[in-house]
Amino acid sequence: MLPLTFSSYFWAACQAVSQRIRCHHYEKVLQDCLATASITVHKKKITPGVGHLSVSSGIAVFEDNYIRLYKMHCIREINLDSWTSYTPSQCTTESAGAGYSNIFVLIEAQHIVNEDIFETHADIKLHVLALGQPVAWKTTDHFNMIMSCRLSELVQMVDAYGQDNLYLDENLEIKAFSTIHPLGSPQTLNGCKDSVVSKNTNNPSNSAEANDGSFSHTSIPNFCMNTEQIPHKHKMEKTSKPPNILVYCGADENSSRMYASVKSSLELCVNTDVYIIYHLSHVEMLSSPWVDNTALLLLSSCTQLLPEVEEKIKDYVFKAKGILLSFNTSIESSFSQKILDQSKDASQLFTFRFDNSHTIQCLQSGSFFCDIQGNSEIIVSYPGKKHTHDSSFGASRVIGSSLGQEKALIVKSKLDGGGTVVLSQLILEKDPAHAAVDPSSFIALKSSNTGRLLALKHILASLGMDVSPKATPNLTPSYLLSQNQDLRHKFLSSVTKKLEEKSRVKTDHLCLTFVEKFDPSKQVAENLLPVITEEGSRRGEWLEGFDEPDYWGHLDTSSLGQIVLYTDVITSTMHVFEQILFSLPHSLGPVAIAGRQTSGRGRGGNMWLSPKGCAMFTFPLSFDVDSEIGQRIPFLQHLVSTAVVHGIRTSSCYENLDLRLKWPNDIYYGKNMKLGGVIVTSTVMGSRIYATIGCGVNVANSDPTICINDIIQLSNRSSNSKETSGARPMPLLTPAGVIARTLSTLEKFLVDFEKHGHTHFCEIYYKYWLHG
Ligand SMILES: O=C(O)CCCC[C@@H]1SC[C@@H]2NC(=O)N[C@@H]21
């Protein structure tokens, strides 16, 4: 025993000493930099599948085996006007969140969706909230929180983060944090402004020690599964908030993943300018007064509900006259007779027709409704044992009591004196392909994904939900991003030569205006795109859709892609280089990247659906007419699409990912599932050919069709189910990572093409070519 005790003491002592040494280093760097610049902290070890969120635009000033500290060019300012305050809802200037200390930290966390890949935090040591006071929070695709803390706490935070011991919530992964300077005032939950954040931050009377208890952790919105704002937890004006769609997915640990899938479908069906979609966690289902402001309660992925949950739901439907949409849960037996069909296999695909035009395949539960009472409507009838293909959707009928013999798969009932329920035995609320293991059912289900969404939309409309399209998102300014100062200057001086007046470049479609900082009160218009040139002025606000570290981490080129014009929301990247096309030095390879496009262009005059998660980029290239490629310009489109596929499939882990090329330049999975494509326009001027190449690849946008990450997940699931020993799951890809891999591969292809002609390239092209 003795040696063991001694060695464990010795080990613990060594650990303590190395921690002290680490912390000493961190403290020194932080002390040196904090007064003049923001510091961003990244972990050295990157969790596979999820890239960093924060923008490391600064220079690395410190690194050890665990973390890397970047010093920004200035102090990063964040305007908290659009954030939510952590202080209680009453407007008080005495909030304890302020003045707690003089360092503000932005913590960026991402929801863990793919639990197959990520391990949960087994070794929880230090909760973020133990290291300061939360000030404000905001959720978008990810969760952002601003904390106020002391230097010693920040040092502890850095250390715990580097040691994988910093914890926020079981479903949140901290990706990075940075020191910032807050401006403006976050909103309190009752709509008041919390005036404290930008005020005196050194006032000891406001410190945590002096906290009178008016700000306690119980007043902080829980980091519930999806960590989104749950306003019904706080008393608020009924009229002041948009109605909520609440999604309950049971008490299971998978519930947040299920919710993410339902949310993604709902967002494509309802008008998200009108509703806010929330995850109703199990705890909240039982404890929160969630009925207020609930426009719809949707139940998914929880076949057997607990009796106390059923009671809550019945109260909502009967007493509050609520609207319920249930997908195969036990509550359905309270409204209709539900029978399990022993002869049917639940995993069997069910085929039905929608609107007489779409044939949709989806998953069914294996049960059906019968003895359907008056005041009900059959939305999809049950075809019985023999028929599986004759159900049609949309031709709903009101059933009188005499027709109680009818059987149904989806039924809608208006309850006497109560609310309305739609009960469904077809799984339409989430993409069922996410659970498929074998490629054939995956393809069948994915091919029906758009039809499934149409059917879901139909049900929602029948419940009186607003399913009109959401307003087009506001256009945002662009950022000029580069890690190469020489190229950056070369680019700026070449384009500014073109400026007519006040940094303005005129094009037929789009005027670029190069500005150091962007004034958010100014409009970005369809024909006017401000490009922010100053590196330090990045607030991350319009960089949400771009994983910059993943981009630079995978970019291996001498020029192509070294200058990035990134725009979160743009009309189409195809317009960005229109005017400057002929004045760009040939050695520059700028690329315009978009987070979303409002008028994406496809080949042949088609529209290109351009949601978040799709890699969308355009870049100009020019060649001598006498060059190898100049002589064979139609090859350009093949070079680009092959670069997309080859770039991914030559990255470690992704060799067997079944991405292919279909004539002329489409990127495919299977024979029928298009994942991306290329559009090329070219002009000859004198002895040069100027081409503009646009490429769109569905990387992380599962709905409404299919994306590469769907295939990665399918592949991970099927190798898991085969228990292939040692097979590493493939990390999910980001659009930025795919663009960088493509440009890196393309640059090499072009060099090779010039040296050796087209023969070598054709070999690669045919390797991925989809025959027949
Ligand atoms: O139709 C195709 O297959 C080609 C689609 C190309 C879409 C890309 S997305 C980025 C760039 N901007 C556009 O508006 N179109 C291209």
C-alpha cells in the first residue's frame, strides 16, 4: 500500500507543480496583452468533426502542449444590443453581473449533435459558471456567452480548457474563448435593456462578493439541451413575444439530437419570422409554465410517455385548447384507438402519394388508428394488409360517426371544447434517412426528403400554422480575409486602382466598396457590397458561416484561395469579381465565399438553392490562350468538380466516401443524388482567357435534400453496425474545409495539366466517373 500511496501523492504533487507552471505562463501572457488587445484561446487538440468557431485573426503569442493563445490586432468589441442579459427580468441598474470584474470573456460553444462521434464529458471538473459571472448570451447555430471575471479566474479557465476539464453543459462543446470589450446593452427577457455592461466595470460595490443575492445561478436560463432561450420560463407579456413551437423528444439522452433533426425540418416548413422553435426539455415539460405562447406542441421520438408527461399534455390540449402534433407517442391512445398491426414490420418503408404528384417513401410506426370518431379527418388512410401503395395524402375527408370502421395512419381531430390534435403513424417530422444503416434504404428515404417536407408542411398548414416562406435574409457586408500580408496588399492596390471615387468599384450588378470598418446603420444593397478591410474590426458577427481556422488549416496553395472575400448573406458570389476580373494580377487567386445566397445561380439558368451549410464559392482564373488549359478550356469545369471529389477523398479518413462525378461536372452520391455542381463563364480578351468559376457543394445542409455529412454519418453508422474493428468514424466536414481542400487540389491539377497535358488528369477523372 505504502508505495502506491506515496506514488499517488508524488504524482499529485507533480501535477500540481506543472499546473502552477502552466498557469504562471498563461497569466504572464494575458497580463502582457490584455490591456491592448484581445486574446483568443484555442485548444491544441481539435475535436474531430467540429471546427473552431472563433476567428483567430491575430498572431499566436503562446503555445504549449494544450492550448494556443492568439493576440488580436486590437481589442475586439462586441455590441450586446442583440444579446440577452443574464440578469433577472426586472430592469435594474444594480445588476450584479456588471462590475464583477474587469475582464469580459466571450465563450463560444457548439451543440453536440452527432453523439456517435463525440464522447460526452466523462471527467467534469470545472463549470464555467464557477469562474465568473455570466453577463449575456446569444444563440445562433451555436451558443455564445459573455462572462465577466478576474484575471486569476481567466487563467484557471484557460488551464481547465487546455486540460479538457472545462464544462458548460453536457450538450455543449466549448470551442474557443476570447477576451472582448462589450458595448451596448443586452436585452433582458422582458424586453428591457440591461444598462450595466458597458458601464463602470471596476466598481467594487457591484462585485460578486458584494452580491446581495439579486443575481443567482437560479436566475440564469438553464443550459437546457439546445441551450436556446426559453422565454416561457420567465413571466413575460403574451403579446410581446412571437409564438413558440415547442418540440418535446422525451427524457432520453438522444433527445437533443432528435430535436435538432425535427427543428431542421420545421424550419423549412413554417415561417420562422413568425415562430420561434424551442426544445422543450423533459425537465421543462414537467416544471415550466410552457403553455403560454405555445402555438404548437410537437411530440417526436418518444413512443412511451411518462404518465406525468401525458397529464401535462392533456392539460395543454383540453384546458388550454392547445394544438398538438404527435408522431407515434403513447398519448395518441387518449384521443383515438391505436392498434399495433402484428402483420406489419415497423421498419418497412411505407409508400404514399402526395398531391397526386409525389410518391413518397417514409418510415411508419407499425400501428394504425381505428374507430375514428366524428369531428375527425383522415389525412392518410391505412391501406390494410394487401395494399401498401395506394394511400394518398392531401385528399382528406371528414369522417362522420357512421364511418368509424375506417382505419388511418394520420388523423386530425377537433376535440369537444378542447384543442386540436393531429396524430401520425408516419414519421414525417425528421429526416428518417438519419437512422438508415444500409445505403439502399438511405437512398430511398433521401429521395423522398423533399416530398416528406411537403407532407409535413401540409399537416402544419391544416393546423392553421403560418407556412408562408420566411422573408429573405438581410444582405451582409463582406470581409477581406488573408493570412498573407503581401498578397493582401497586392490585391488591395490592384483593385483600388480601379476605384473611381471613394473606394468604389462599379460593376453592372454589384459595386464593391472597400471600407476599414462597416457602419451597421448603413444598408447593404443588392448592387452595393461593402468589403471590410481592417483585420482588427472583425466582430465575428458576419463571419458566422465561415470556419476560418478550418479553411486556413486545409489550404495548401501558393496563391489560389489566399485572398478570401467572405460574405454571410450575398445575392450570388458570381457577381463579386465581375468588374475587377480584368485588372487582377495573374498571380492572385482570390475567392468569394458565401454563407448563404439569396439568388444562387445554377447551370442552364436554374436557381441554386443556397442555404447555410452549402459550400458556395466563386473564383476568377485567367490563362494564356496558348497554354495547355487555354487550348482545352472545357476541361476547366471537369478540373474543378474533380478537385472537389479528389480533395475530399484523398484526405485521411475519407478515402472510401462514395463521392462521384457525373457528366459533365456534377458531384454525386449514388446514381441519383446530386451533391454539387460547377458553373463556368469565360471571356477572351486579346491573348488571355478570363474565366469565372462558381461551385456549390452541399456539405452540411441535410434538408431539404442531401449533403456530404449525411453520407459521412451513414457510413459511420454502417461501419459501427458491422463492428469493423478499429474503423475510425469520419469527422463531419465544414463548407470552409471542403472549399480549402478543393482549391488546394485544383492548384496542383492546374500545374500538372500545364506540365503534362490532360492525360494524367483524365485518369483521375475517370476513377470517380459515374458510369451509365
Ligand atoms: O447548376 C450547377 O450544377 C452549378 C451550381 C453552381 C452553384 C454555385 S454556388 C456558388 C456560385 N454562386 C452562384 O450563384 N452559383 C455558384
